Amino acid sequence: MTDLLQLLIAGLATGAIYALAAIGFTLLWQTSQTINFAQGEFVMVPAFFALIAMKLGIPYVAALVVAILMSMLLLGAAFRYAVVGPLLNRGVLPLVISTIALGIILKESVKDIYSAEAQVFPTLLPDRNVTLLPGVTISLAQIGVLVVALITIGGLQWFLAGTRTGRQMQATAQNPTVARILGVPVERMILYTFLINAGLAAMASILVSPIYLAKFSNGETLGLIAFVAAIVGGFNQVRGAIAGGLLVGVLDNLAAAYVSTAYRQAIPLILLVLVILFRPQGLLGRKEERAV
Amino acid sequence: MRTFLIALALLVVLALVPADLTGLGLPYPGLKRYGTYILTLWLVTAIAAMGVNLIVGYAGQETLAQAAFVGIGAYLTAIAGKHGVPFGISFAASGLLTFVIGIALGFPALRVQKHYLAFVTLAFSVLCWLVFRNETAITGGVMGLRDIERPILFGLKLRNAQTFYWFVLAITAVMTFVLWWIVQSPWGRAFTALRENPLRAESLGVDVRLYTLLAFALGCAYGGMAGSLYAPLVEFIDPSPFALGPSLLFMLMVVIGGSGTFAGPFVGAGVAVLLPEWLRAWETWYLLIYAALVMIMMALFPGGIVGLARVSVRKRQP
């Protein structure tokens, strides 16, 4: 029982990280119909920005800030204008292909420029065990991950629902044409979405890298999990992505403990197939008109 | 008739490329073993790419599992061959099995939104790779399966690189013809209608979902049959060429060649097979350069190489 509780908390911690990646993915899809097949690499890369900054002698916390800013600049603004911009009115396929190619570029550059080896990445809080209830010990690092991720998600929810800009962004996501008529600066809102996606990916990167180490090939798994979380929760919902992320995280940890480690990766994929079979709009999603 | 003659001439030229013509008094020594191997690999890759082109270029869907389907065909043929099953049967079985899997994957995915097929195939691709790697008793795991026999055709051994090339060329020609026939048939024209204007196609009585599903399954079957030829070609298979990365490369190669054009998959497969040979000296930078080229291409010429060639031909003859 206490084992299960520990696994659940560990699962929620990794799940909250997955949720960060899935939220950004959903936001991008909603506001600009961009399916970002490089999302996993977007989560892999910022950790290397931080590692490079630390190599240059910048202290840890400042290096994290540098990583987030670099990520917003390169994976947010530059991605918006250099990659997505020229392709927006060309239909879906060129954009899909371009993000696939971008994923390969990011992965190969990290491998060729930085290193092909997995890099140790420092944790926010020390990896020390604390006793919550008698018999239930959790590492402080995990609590740190959970708290930071939940604060980020909470902050985002507040921004989207509670500020004028946030509501304008939601309007853009729901119906760009009407939003434009109502005077919402749609272009700027789309840029904000890209910046937020990059910021969330950087947060996820900083939180996940101490657990899985920073490695060029991490993007494949992370991207897959972000897709699964977004679809399981409901593609058209931010809270769907949160629920999906947490669910996948918990399942992933339970699977690692109770199912063979060789097939651990398969569990979220089977969940994905089940959801598409029986509840295609996602667990929290609304039914949408089927695209022809 | 003209198309038919051009196709025949192309086939003859392709058949002669690896052959030693010095015996006929021509100064052409043919290709060495490795050159013939690369040429055969190009054909096998092109078969799988034709399948992707049917799915992407004609049915307007995305598949991220073509390498996994190639893998299913390859493992099936390799394992069946070890138990003495003749190649013809494993080849047909590879096509049939991947067709059925295609239906099973496509049916639920196509009920929903457009991109769900991409995600379902993505998941399937990773699942297949896990099975290839983990089921050591059947697939040999990371050690792979070695010493895969090349088929024997009516008592004629295809052990020799050149004979095997001709064998693959003949199969490729038949499969190309079948696909050409499908695309030209009313069935195939429905695809073009679908791609150009789905709403109108549906109002004219085209069952969009059924056509898309069949196109997807058929594309998967082309992958499976390509795999069935791949196993005896390389004679050793392990899970790595059937992972997610190679599946993504299949998508890139079709779009680079020109998706929705008939020659596109051949051009794309040629680029994908030959480029790593030419860029040998660049080693690990090769993928980086390739992906960057793809991105530039998407921004400037989304029609691919074939589309680009068409535009430049049209410009020359006003």
C-alpha cells in the first residue's frame, strides 16, 4: 500500500512534467493548426542551453533563466517566423514534414555539437528522502518537481482565464476570424502562443533532465508521451492535456514497477489506442465535428 | 501507348545498368557487387515509398509507420524462410498481413480527426520496434537474424547479386504497373477528386472513409512486400532499420521526391539511398544536412524534385 502511494506521487511528479509538454502542444494546435512533431526535441534541447550556460560559468539558477529565454527566442519566436511562417498557407503536409525535419535537425545538432553521451543535470532541490507519513518516504527532488510544475500550470491557467491577453489568446484559439473582427491582434496572440509553448517546454526540460539525464535522443520518448497525453486528455482542451499528462505519468510509473521494464514504453501507447477506439474525443474533450 | 513505350525503355535500361556489356563490344563494365546491391536497395526502398505516396500524396493522410511495416514483412519472410517456407508464400503473406493490420489501424483512426492516423501509426511504430527488440526468442532481439536465404525461382538460384537485382526489378515493375493501374482507374480518380476537393467528392457519392482506408491499407501492404524483399537482399536483419526514425525518413523521402506524383517515390528513394553514399565523408553530419535541405525545400518548392522539374520544363517551353 505504501509502495503504491510512493509510486503514485512519483507518477504525479513525472506526469506533471508530461503535462507541461502536452499543454504547449495543444495550445499550438489550437491557435495555429500547427502539429509540432518536434515537440519532444523542444523538451530535450533547453537542458543543453542550461548546460552550455553553466559551462560558461553562469550560476545554476541564472543558467536556468538563460535556458528559458533562449528557448523562447529560438524555439518560440524563430520557430514561428522562420519555420511555421512561410508554410502557414501551404496546407498541412509541408508543415508536418518541416517539423519532422526540424526534430531531426535539433537531435543531430545536439549529438554532433554537444555530445552523444547522456549528461548529468542538477536537480532543483537536493535528492534527499523525507518521510511524509510513517513508512512513506519521498525524495525532496520529486516534491520540488511536482510543486514547480503545478505552479507553472496554475500560473498559465490564471493567465489564460484571468488576464485580458489570456482571454484574447483563447478567443484566437477558438475562432481566429471572429477574434480578428472583434479587434483581437491575432498575429500577436499566435506569437505569444509560440513563446508560451517554448517556455513550457523549457520548464519541462529543466524538470525532467535530472530524472532521465539530458540526452540527444530523449525527444523521441518525450514527444510520443506528449502526443499521447494530449490525445488521451482531449485534443481541444488545455485541462485535457493536464489530466492526460498526469494519467500517463502515473501509469508509466506503475507499469515500470508492476509490468516488465521491457514493455514499460508500450503502456501509454496501448492507452492511446484504447482511447482512440472507445473515446476518440479524449477523456475530457468535447465532441468535435469530424474533419472531412 | 507512348507512356507504355517509355516505361518499357526505362525497364530495359534499368535491367542493363549492372550488366557487363564488354562481351557485346560496348565499353561498359557494369556495376560491381556493391553497386548492384545499392541499386537493388533503391528499388526495394522505392516500393515502400510508393506505398507512402499512395497514403500521403493521393489519400492525403500521414503515416509514421512505414518502416515498421517493412519490418513486419522482413521478419515474417526471414522467420518463415528458416522453416523452409517458399519465398512466394512469405511474400504474399507479408502483403496480406500488413494489409490487414492497415485496415485494423486505419478503421478506428479514420473515424476521428485528420491527424489521428499519424498518431496511431506513431504508436504502432514504437510498439513494433519494442516487439522486434524484446521478443528475442522469435526475432533474435538486438542480435538480429542472420544468414537469410535468397529465394529460389523455379529451380533457379537467385544467390548472385545481379540475378537477385533482376528478380527485384521484375517485381518492382509489376508492382509499379499495378499502382499505376489503380491510380488511373475510376477508383484512383476518386482519390484525385478526394485530394482536390473532399467535400465535392463526397457529395458526388465517393465514400471518403472507405477509399482512404483502402488506400492506407494498400500503402501498408506495399511496405510489407518491400520488407519481404529487403530481408533476402541484406541477408541480416535487426530492429534498427525498422524504428521510428526510418519511418519518418520515409515520409521525408516521398515529399522530397514529390508527393502525389507518380515518379516522386523513385526520385525520393534515390536521394535517400544515394545521398548517404555520396556524403560518406560527412559521416554524422549527413542527417543534419539532409533535414536542413528538406526544410528549405518545403519553404521554397513544396512540390518536391518532380514538381520542380515540371515547373522548369514548363518555363522552357512557353
